[in-house]
Amino acid sequence: MAHHGLCVARADGRVVFVRHALPGERVLARITDVSHDRYWRADATEILVASPDRVEPPCPHARPGQCGGCDWQHATLDAQRRLKATVVEDSLRRIAGLERAVRVEPLPAKADDGLGWRTRMRFARTPDGGVGLRAHRSHQVVATPDCRIAHPSLAQVIADPVFLQGPAAPERTGQAVDLVATKLTASGTTSDAVAFSTGSGSWQLVRLRPEDGLEPVAPEAGAAEEPVEVAGPAGVAEAVEVVETVEGRSFRLEPGVFWQVHPAAAATLVDAVRAAAAAAPGETALDLYSGAGLFAAFLAEAVGPTGRVIAMESDEAAVRSAARSLADLPWVSLRSLRVTPATVRGLIGGSDRQGGGVDVAVLDPPRTGAGREVMAALLAHRPRRVVYVACDPAALARDVAAAAEEGYRLTALRAFDLFPMTSHVECVATLEPA
Ligand SMILES: C[S@@+](CC[C@H](N)C(=O)[O-])C[C@H]1O[C@@H](n2cnc3c(N)ncnc32)[C@H](O)[C@@H]1O
């Protein structure tokens, strides 16, 4: 198994990356891409010798040439986790020269079937007015009105004509709509709702009624815990907030701001990061690539008012969201800045009169990783511990190798199945001075 859920196969001496296959299988494959000299791409269309890990995909759209959303609907969940573990192990071995056995931990879920978990999704409009997901490595939108990994609230919305023909559905073919499963509290009662945004910069809302489907939100309604002003076409609420709660702490999210897509992911990662960081009262902690301030908030609780947290994030909307959610933690300094070698080097000092060093650092970079230069700038502060949250095992391995050059070694690694049915895996790595 290579990265991205592709099996490495050989045909006539050439490497072929095969989708829809599993290690050990013999398949008939249709070549889909011959544009590279060194390798081709293919889809397994017929399984001649099946792996014992193979199952019938629960989703009708997880087929060659169809939806590109899931990679591994055709494998048991247990096999998916074993394969993710081998991908992390291989990356560490090949790129960082480290031998380490990895176990991928499942997340708490009502049913561990890998379905109905995804609470945040981006769909696009199909030519005939429905919504769907993109085909693998393609702009083509495949109708997925019955997406099986979508949270039931999202599934209800994308299959409902009230939404699809309503004033807020995407108008143009290919136009995207972001959906988030949330709760609506109005007049003292809470009901399931879905917030959506078609890129207007604000969330709108539909309430889900168990008896007869969707209801555009009435003007006096509010989102989450607070009443809000609403207006707009057909009684659809505008400018509502999406509020995520982790351990009783609320995070207020503007559209487009990063938040994990599995409902148990944020709490699971907070637990793992907090335990790995072991920040103590009075310490200075960094949160790089801090998004809406998830880790900064819990680091701030750990270091307390005698300590401080410096968070750095380039998305202004995320920094605004964090500022509102962490207003009760004034010892968090939120910096609306790109993480670069220069900004990380200058984190402490200059206009920062408090001085002192960095005790603990958390970083949660995008898929490309932090990079050698940022790692070097960060480790020049000599934190006693670094917790690296990684959504890409190869980027993690590159940055672990860069850390080794600065005298830091990998002392712990946990991996989590935040994205069942896909080949994605999330790691929480601890680095300490060697
Ligand atoms: C994987 S998210 C992590 C967010 C947060 N830690 C969380 O768990 O919700 C990565 C974040 O890095 C931000 N980002 C990407 N490149 C960046 C850069 N060069 N400097 C600062 N932030 C960046 C993105 O906007 C995003 O919010």
C-alpha cells in the first residue's frame, strides 16, 4: 500500500498505482493515466484473487470512475486501520530512518461501521440540480444524494427538494456549498439543524424536523446557544454562528474556518495533545497553525494566568473566531500571521517585553507540513517538548527528520482514525531534545 490509498503493482515491469485494490490481490485494471514516464495509474475493475480484507462497499458510488471521496469502502475497518499504520511506519522508515510500530486508534462512535460520521462536507452542484462530490482527480461532480459517510443531518439535507430548490442552494453547476451538522436553539428548544454557506461569507441555516423534513428557519430563531438577528429570502436565517463545543468550551466558527470533520476528532486530539505536551502552570506554550484556537485554549488552561500562550494563524477569519472564543483567556496572544522561519524566530523578543523562552510547542500544519526552515526556527527556541499534529505521514516524517538535525528525537507517536473509509490518518507525535 502506497500513500493516498493506492496499491503498488507492476505490469510489464512498470509501476502502476492501482485504486480500488488491496495488497495481495490480483486484479484486472483499467489504466487511467499514462502521462508519467515512471508510473501509470489504474482502477481495479475486476478482482481475480481477492484479499481476505475485502468487503462489498456499503456505498454505491465508491466505484471506479465514480465518486472520489472514499478510498477504502471495499476494506474492513480493521484492515483500513492496519493499512494506515503501515503507511505511517513506511514513511517514518523511508524518510526519517526510524523503525516504529504504529497502531491506529479508532474514535469513539455510536457504531464503529465507518458510516454517517462526517459532520462537515463540501458538495458541488450537479448539472441536473442535485449535489454531489468530485470524481477522483477530476472536476466532474458525481451525484451522491445518498453519501454514506455524511452525517444523517447532512444526508437529509442533500436529498431534500426544499434545500435543493431553495434560494440558498448552489446556483451554478460545479458551485460549492459547505454544510455543517449543528444544533439550533430557539425559544428554549434545541433541534437538529444544518448550516450552509455558498461562499457568501455567512452561514445560513435549515432546521431538520423529524416529522416532515426540512424547514427554513423562522425569523426569530437563533443558532446554537444565542439568539441571532436573521433576515433574508424565504425565512432562511442569515449570519448565524456555528458553535462547536469541546469539554464545555465553545468555539464560534465563521464559514471557511478550519475545524475537524469527525464529531469526536477535536476532543480526541485535545486529549492526546494535552497529555503529550504536559504544559505546567507558569509555562510559555506556542500553538502554531492555531486555526480557531482549539489547542491554544486548552494549553492556556494548563499554563494558567501566570503562564502565556502564543498562537499563530494566517487565516484572519480563524483568528477572529479564536478571539471571540478565547476572550476569557487574556494570557493567550493571538497573532494573525503566516508561520514562516522569520515569524517563528521573532515570536518572542522584539516588541514582546515579557522575554523568556518557549517551554512547550504545538504545531498542526496543513498537509504540506511545516518544512525544514520552520522546524529549525522553532527548535532554536529549545522547547522541552514539541507536539506535532500531522494529517500527512510523509510531511510528518520529513519534519521529524529535520528535527533530528536540530537535536530532537521522536519520543512518542499516536495515530487516530479520524477519517474512516478514506486513506487519511492523523498522527500526534512528541519530539524532545535528544
Ligand atoms: C490543520 S489546521 C489546524 C487548526 C487547529 N489546530 C485545529 O485543530 O482546529 C491548519 C491551520 O493552519 C493554517 N495555516 C496554513 N498555512 C499557514 C501558515 N503558513 N501560517 C499560519 N497558518 C497557516 C490554516 O488556515 C489552518 O487553520
